[in-house]
Amino acid sequence: MIGKILLANLPTKISKLERLSKEWGVNLYIKRDDQTGSEISGNKIRKLEYLLKIALDNNCDTLITTGGIQSNHCRATAAAATLLGLKCELLLRVGDLPKVEGNYFLDKLFGAGINFCNADEYRDSRDEIMRVIGERLEKESGRRCFIIPEGASNGVGSLGYYEAMNEILTQEREYGVRFESIVVAVGSGGTYSGLCTANKEMNLGKRVIGFAVASDSEYFVNKIHILNNEAADIAGFKSEFSRNDIEIIDKYIGEGYAISRPEELRFIADIASKEALILDPVYTGKAMYGLYNEIKEGNVPQGSNLLFIHTGGIFGLFPKQDQFIF
Ligand SMILES: *Cc1c(COP(=O)(O)O)cnc(C)c1O
């Protein structure tokens, strides 16, 4: 295994959601990766711990990365950069002139440089634009730049969630429970990839269920398959990874990435009122809403032990508060 730096508060706690378990007829546990930290909170920091080790080993002084205007990944990267004494440049996808709120507000507080692109530029050439930003900084100010892909999702990033699976196995032994299924939201695929490679490589026989929040399952199965093979090359995994290892459900994307339907927001409010648990509107709210519906439809067996990974995103809830109806 390649090395990492230590930034996240690990291990993250697992607790049982007692009222939802009773209501839904399953044993629903939650792993609090939303509590990996405060400024750096969420799932991205587990991937960044591996990527930033490489940046530091190469004496880089500037991190460059990209995401949506309310990207949790960009905010975590900006915070981590500041923690490590590095500079950070973000390429953020925007429509209109964005309000300074939520994660974007925090990006500015952490002192990140902000660059904007539109949705077409983001889709077609975000990596190229980041490369150009890096070249300019290297030429004009002698910086040494390290480019991190969307969501910190590459083969190295996957190792963060390969390791998280080891953490889960230790906690299973501690608590005397075996999780039959692990459930997670899928945005850029790295989190799922790490869990999925660990499941296969360690022959755990779990069901790893990913709920897509943006593109369809065909896109994610292909992307995650590539990530799995990249991770295997880096870490020397012995397994043959196939597309059949990957289960992505794309029925709950709703109106599209970061767009909320009233029923999704009602669901988030319902969960908060029952469990004092805050889900975010972009990822975990959609994934938990998907899980709830899959249980209701009988696609997840009654009585089974489920572990939902809370991947974070709380700061993205506040820009949506006006859309909630009470
Ligand atoms: C990025 C993110 C995800 C998705 O993780 P990927 O590794 O990008 O698939 C899920 N939840 C939250 C809160 C996120 O910020």
C-alpha cells in the first residue's frame, strides 16, 4: 500500500438508527464520515490523505482542483491546503453569478483562488483548463502545482475507501455485527470504487449498493471499473475486477445533479425530525431516499444489516433552506 498523511478524525463512529430501523424493518446503521472533521469534513478527506502525500513528496506548493459551485470536495481541498501551508486554486462550475454562501463561502474564507467555468466547459475540458491554470502559475509565479481530479476520484483516491473498509471490518468485530450491505451515494465514483475493490479483494461477500446522483448507471459502472483497475495497479491487488462487481442504482437522480424535488426535501426534514440526523440535498439525501424506496419495494431484504455511509455535505444544505416548506 502507498502512504498517506493524517488529516481526518478516524475511525468515524458507527451508530444504529433505531427509529428508522423499526419503521423500515431493517437494521440500519450509519457510519459518520460526515464527522471526519469540521472544515475538512466528509468523504473527500479520506481520498485526499493519499493524494496529498504525493503532492507533498513532490514538493508541490499549490493544489488545483475542480467541482460544482457548492462542491464539498473543493471546500475540503481548500481547507486541507491551508492546513498544510499550501495554496489552492479552484475551478468552479457556475451558471449565473453565484451567491457567496455554503461551501463557496468557505472556499473564500480559506483563501482559495477562484476560477469559474460554465457547464459545457466543465463537461468537455475541465482537466485541460486546470492544466492551463497550473502552467500559468508555474510560469508567472514559479509555483509547483498538483492537479487533483474531480472528487479526488482516481486510483490513488480509491485507496482511501479501501482502507475505510478495513476500518468497518474492525468495527464489525467490536460491535459483534456483520453488515450485509453497504450503501453510499455516488457522485464521481471514488468512494464506491474503494469499497468495491476492498469487498472483492478481501472476499467479503457484501453487497455494495451505490446510488447515482448525477449520471446514469452505465456511465458509473464504466468509470468505477476503470478506477478499480487503476487502484489495483497502484496497490497490487490480485483480484480480477469486473463490471459485474458494481451495483449502481440510477432511479433516484430525480431532476438532476444538485436539483431537489419537494419529496426529497420533505424526506430530509422527516429524517432530521426522527433521528436528529442531517442529510445533505445533493448526495446523502438522495441516496437515503433511494434506499428507503428500495426497501419498500422489497429489493433489500427485511431484517438485513445495512451500513449507510454518511459522506457529509452539510454546508450544501444551507443554500437550499428557502426551498423547504414547513
Ligand atoms: C462527493 C460526495 C459524494 C460522492 O462521492 P464520490 O466519491 O464522488 O462518488 C457523496 N456525498 C458527499 C456529501 C459528497 O461530497
